[in-house]
Amino acid sequence: MRILVVVLVLGVLATASYCAKVTYDHRALVIDGKRRVLVSGSIHYPRSTPEMWPDLIQKSKDGGLDVIETYVFWNLHEAVRGQYDFGGRKDLVKFVKTVAEAGLYVHLRIGPYVCAEWNYGGFPLWLHFIPGIQLRTDNEPFKAEMQRFTAKIVDMMKKEKLYASQGGPIILSQIENEYGNIDRAYGAAAQTYIKWAADMAVSLDTGVPWVMCQQDDAPPSVISTCNGFYCDQWTPRLPEKRPKMWTENWSGWFLSFGGAVPQRPVEDLAFAVARFFQRGGTFQNYYMYHGGTNFGRSTGGPFIATSYDYDAPIDEYGLLRQPKWGHLKDVHKAIKLCEEAMVATDPKYSSFGPNVEATVYKTGSACAAFLANSDTKSDATVTFNGNSYHLPAWSVSILPDCKNVVLNTAKINSAAMIPSFMHHSVLDDIDSSEALGSGWSWINEPVGISKKDAFTRVGLLEQINTTADKSDYLWYSLSIDVTSSDTFLQDGSQTILHVESLGHALHAFINGKPAGRGIITANNGKISVDIPVTFASGKNTIDLLSLTIGLQNYGAFFDKSGAGITGPVQLKGLKNGTTTDLSSQRWTYQIGLQGEDSGFSSGSSSQWISQPTLPKKQPLTWYKATFNAPDGSNPVALDFTGMGKGEAWVNGQSIGRYWPTNNAPTSGCPDSCNFRGPYDSNKCRKNCGKPSQELYHVPRSWLKPSGNTLVLFEEIGGDPTQISFATRQIESLCSHVSESHPSPVDTWSSDSKAGRKLGPVLSLECPFPNQVISSIKFASYGKPQGTCGSFSHGQCKSTSALSIVQKACVGSKSCSIEVSVKTFGDPCKGVAKSLAVEASCR
């Protein structure tokens, strides 16, 4: 077995190291004349760091992936027209080469529209200002820019010999992205545009196929592919010529500020994967396999959170999410055991009744079968090839030899992990050079107009056209004179300031003091607020701070979505009913903050104030502290409990927007999640009534052992002394395996005499290097109940289970225990039994 593994690894490396011819037919991609069943996963290079890439890619390979898929982010690389940046997290060539070094292939999704919950869908905002341009349609100015950037990326890859036709890892490229979802809005020009895009891409002569996802009417020169939670029932146009490919199998969903945390059960994800391959698919990609972090101002939206964890098999911090990663690894192994038969012939289907289906791939000596029960409630028992098989509801059993079940998608052999964070105060690690007790210094951001480049205009300006997204912030400022005879001062009555805005949020100040704020709602799409205000006699200043929280990234004509205070802005008298419209007055504008222009985010300004009394709960405040990195190598996060909303920088690098005061709705999160039945992004959510995101990833590579600088811009008011560091830990390992589980996939052999003797096995392995299993928190063989972290004994239990598991596991990095009466005795004859274990590692 060890020799076989080495040969397979070397085979992949060789494929990625020498020129390969990549084509396709109706069944699969064909690499050097051989059809391939390929499993892929998305990792977006700028959502992690170059230091993380090798580990992420190796874990992907260990999880059974053949291909790494990534978008190319145009606005990341060409933020200024004609000026390119491919350094650091933007080093696309280095990322592709890192994938190649691991012996994996690459699918390069150039787009250059990417969606991806990325700011402006990946388009650079300067496109918006090109005269006569219309994005994503048959428009010459747009097509010229799209072709120029696409050709730029292709030429970069060719120069480095990164296409498979040159000996590199890139076996696929993508042009456009999910255009078929919205192309009707563009009329007849959409079809002309799509044909042009396909012809343009193919003309670049990459030597590998191009795909268009969600484009069923894609031109014959490219492959149309499917995106979604399920693609088993999807068929490509021209199925006699194109393979069935799935470019985005959504492993979870993205998190929004103000939303609950999405999670997709691995049993459902595994079911979707197995059904796709059962129904003739041969290329499947997880979106995402590692989601990562939306650093800086890269989020789309509005309101996409900084975390892009996506409930992916590798979590935001680069750790394995178990049992999702492990169970999918087993699914991949099971499918690869069927590859010989799958690529040799077309599938043959037979029905056992409603919702129960068998698929057979058989040719010569090779035979593989998939048995599926897509009923959402009832298990099924079927007779197939003379044998009886039990199929749990919403599951697929995989039989690599058309006889023995190697895996059922609803039965998990992999251990689960309970993650946790160990907290300690930032102040505990304040650098000794900080002399004052608080450890924090601050600068007040001026309210209203403070910069020399402010300007005046009559009327209200749209924000994106004004700021060109150089900043989240735009000040609208107006001075009014109020005399004692004005109705707004009569009888000491209070006035209502009415403001309407496309948002995404606004803060109102009267004479430099906070008066109120508003946030756009998902149901409305605009802000309409009535803020009680009181004016003094004489000159008064109304300062409105409008802000964006990620630009629109999806939908027809998304680029035309506006932002900012569009009006009306009115003063309404409460008692006398008078209304004064201020919308057409001469307003003064300031793009961005004084602190942004002054480089406060680096922490190096001479304006920082250090005094014993630290201002807290004060809006528009910059804070700074110097700290030492937490000990160890575990991933690091900042817990922003106590803060309001803003942005944070560590050693000058933005870790993203923070907003811990934006809570998820109090309802919509079930106590338990039933994986059976179709999944959507509102199913199985968690964290209701709590902040959508409190913890924010700080890459270890951004930290020095000591002397690190943390800078915050707090927008609405908070207490920085409550901020704490947290290091990612694994609290417990758990596994629950029944006597009806198949043997581990690794033990598979098609020789029925030698290969199926081993029964179900429970395995545990500590996740970090140099760890061993230190204790067994729970062990029960019989009828244990509950889930990881809350197991309990059932009425039937073995009295020796704990001691047997302790002897097998404690002191070892990993352990495996056969789940059988042979191991534990029989505490209850005639009853189906299982083994549940929870362990700790140190």
C-alpha cells in the first residue's frame, strides 16, 4: 500500500511537470488522452497570505483534491488604470507555482467579473468613469478593457510557462461568470457579448479549454458548467460533446453583518457530491474549500462580513473543519475507486421506486455502482444484484465493485472537533515601551470639514461618483443661520432632521455633536431617518457622514447602484408643521477622513495623544496600542467585544472592517439541524441574537514577536480596553460510529475474501504537531446519545468502554478502535450498538 501511494503522488507530480494535452469529450476532461474524474476546491489567494498558501494547498491535497480553483481579481491588480500590482497576497504567479509544487492542477477563473462577494464584483472602479462605457455587454469601451486585462493575465501565465500545454499546472480557464443568471436584462446585446467573450478567450491560445459557468447557451467553443447547491439534475447544452462539470458546489454560504452564521451539514454536502458523480458528472469544485478573510476594504455587498469562512472544509484560520474535511476526503477516495469504470462508459440508471435510484458504470472487468435514496424522511431497503442494502434517507451508497459498500454519505467515520479560542487582554501584551497605565493613545477625527481639498456644490452628490471608492466616507456639510424669529426656535420646539439616503449608513452631527444615525435595511434598500435636533440661535452646522460598507457585486447593472445621501434632506417643525428642504442648498464635501490622508493607520504620526484618561464610547476616534504577539504558533484573532464599528490595522495592514454591535436576528437558528432535504442559505444557521462577527483573523505572518502596532478607527464609539487577543484551539475531538458503518475507506479491497473482514472503526487524531491525546472525556459503547460536547450514556452501555478507550488512545497522537462486541463485549444482545468518544489533546 505504501508503494502504491508513492507511485500515485509521483504520477500527479509528473503530470504537472511536463507538457500535457488537455481536451474534453462528452464524458470528461481528457489529459494526455486519458479521461479524468477530478475533484477541485476554491482557494482565493488574496483571502489568505503567501505564508499560508503551502499549508492550505497541502491540506487540500491531503483531502483528496486534484485541482485548486481561484478567481483573478482585476481591481486588486489594477486599482489604478495601467498600474499593476502583483506583490504579497496579490502574487498570482507565486500562488499558481505553489499549487504546482504540491502536484495539483489549477483552474484559473479570469472572469474578469468574479462576483465572489468581492468589492464591485472585482471590477476596478475606474471603469465606471470611462466615457460611453457599459459593463458586461456588447460595448466597445468595455470589451477593449476586458480583453486587455484578460490578455495581460494570460500573457503572464504563458511567460512563466504555467499552462498545461507548456508543462504548467493550469488545465482550465474561465471567461465571464454567471452571466446567464442575468443576461436577459441586457437584451439582444447579451448574446453578441457572450459570443465575443468566448471567441476572444479562445483566440488567446492557452492550449487548455475555457469554461463559462451558469451559461447554458454558451458558444460551442467553450464548456458550459453548473453552479449551485446541487447540480446532479443539470445537463450541459450539447451533452454529446461537453462533459458535465460543476464549477461551484457551495460548501456553505457567506456571512453578512447583521446575519446569522450559515453552516451546511457535511452529510448533505457529501450527498450532493455523490449524486453529481452518480448522475454522470466528472469534474466537481467546492466553492469554497478554504474561504479565508476579506482583508482591507475588499468586501462586496453591501454588508458582507470580514470573515469569508464559508463553512468550508478548511476554516478561515487554515485549520481543518472536522468532520467536514475528513468525511469529504473519504467521499473523494470512494469516488476515485470508481474512476476506472466511470470514465470508460456512460451511466445506466434503474429505479427502485419513488426517490430510490441505482446507477451502474460497467465495462469489461470494471463495475461501479451508486445507490441513492433522495427521500427526505424515510430510509429504504433495496435488493441490488441479489444483495440487500439499507439506504438512509437523503444518502448515497458507493459500491466500487457493484457489490460492497465502501461509503454511505450519511454515515461519518471522521472525528469531529470542537474549536475554541483562548482569550487574553491586549493590555497583557502591551509593549514595555508604553509608559502610561492604559497602554493606549488616541487622536480625535474632526467632525465635518477639516481637509484642504474640500469643495462645494449646489445640491446633493451621489457618493460613489464623488469618492471613486477611495474611502468608505463622504462628508456632507451645510451651515444655516437661525434667528430668534425662525419657526424652528419658537416655543423651544424641537425640529426633525429628515434624511433619505442610498446608504449604506450615515451619522448626523449638529454643531459637532452626535445627533443620530441610520443604516440601510435589507428590505428597503435605502435609509430614511427622522432625527430630533435642537438648534441654537445664530450659525448652526449640519454635518452628515455617509459611508459605504462594500460596493454591490452582483446583479444586472450592479455597477449602476448608487450610494450616499440622495435626499431629500429636510427640516420639519414638530409643532408648527413647517418644512424646509435643504437638498438644493450649497453643500460642502470632503472625501474621506483626515486620519486616512495623514496615515494614522501606520501608527507613526506625531499627533497621538497619551494621557492617563482614555476617551471611551466616543465616535470618530483613532486608537493605538503597541503589543507583543501571543505565544505559540496557533492562529490569532482579535475579539472586538466592546467596540462599535470601524476598521483595524496591524503593523499597517488592514485586517478589515469590524462591526461587533451588528447582531443577527433573534430567530431563525434551529436547536439542531436536519441534513435531510434540500439545503438553502437560510437552513441550519447559528448564532442568532449574537454579533455576526466578533473575532477577526490576524495572520501570524503579520506579527513580530514584540513591538507590534494595533491601530483602530472607531466610528460610533467603543472601549478599546475591552479588546482581547484569542488564539485558536481545539477543545475536544469526538467521534460516534455505529456497527452499521462501513469499514474505513482506506481499508477497501474488492477481493471479498480478504478485503471486507474489518468492521467499522472509530479513529481519533490530534490536529496539531507534537500533540497527544491527553484524556478521554467520555466513552460509551451501547446506545449513547447526543452530539459532540454533549454525549450521554443510553440505557444500554458497556462498563469497560472508558478503560478500553483510555488504554488505546491516551498518550498517542492517534488511535483506532474496532466498533464491535469483540472489543467491548455485548452489553445488550440483539440491539444495534455504537461507540461515542470525546477526547482532549495537549
